[in-house]
Amino acid sequence: MEITVVVCKECGHQAIPPKYGCPKCASGQLVEKVQSGEGSIYSYTTIRVASGKYASQLPYIVALVKLDGGLGVTARLEGDQALIGQRVKLNRIEESIYWFR
């Protein structure tokens, strides 16, 4: 699965849409770009205490995924194990949550 990012024409900064101005230089010159939804785990944590609708999903892993295009995204990881440097791929997007496996 691919992922859409916005790239600033002025400074090259990448971000997850929606964005209407560059978070780095404030330029309004943003273009959408489709990238591979593949990357590697940069950092992660296992969530063991949660409330509301997430309580029934415990424990779960939240990871910082560094995409091959350079952008880092916060994501949920399917499964019960994670390793720094582990290759992952975007599986789906639900309620603005990026799910990797």
C-alpha cells in the first residue's frame, strides 16, 4: 500500500496531509507525492494501560516508522513483537491511524 505525503516546494520538508502551509518554513507551496508505504521501525513502545475503546486492544505496539522516503510517522504495529530496524509495510489506514505489519 502506498502513502500520500505533502512536500514543500520551497524547502523540501515532508509532512502527512492535510497541511495547508509548510510546518518548517510556512510556505503555502505544497504538492502531494505518493511514496511507498515501506520503512523500518525507528522506535517503539508497548502500551499496557489504556482507556475507552483502546482498553480492549491491550497490549498493543505504537511505533515510529521511518519511511523509505525519509518521513517519520507514528503508527500502530500489527502483531505482538517489534525490533528496532525491523522492516514494515503499511497495511491500512483506519480513523487516521496508520497500521503497519
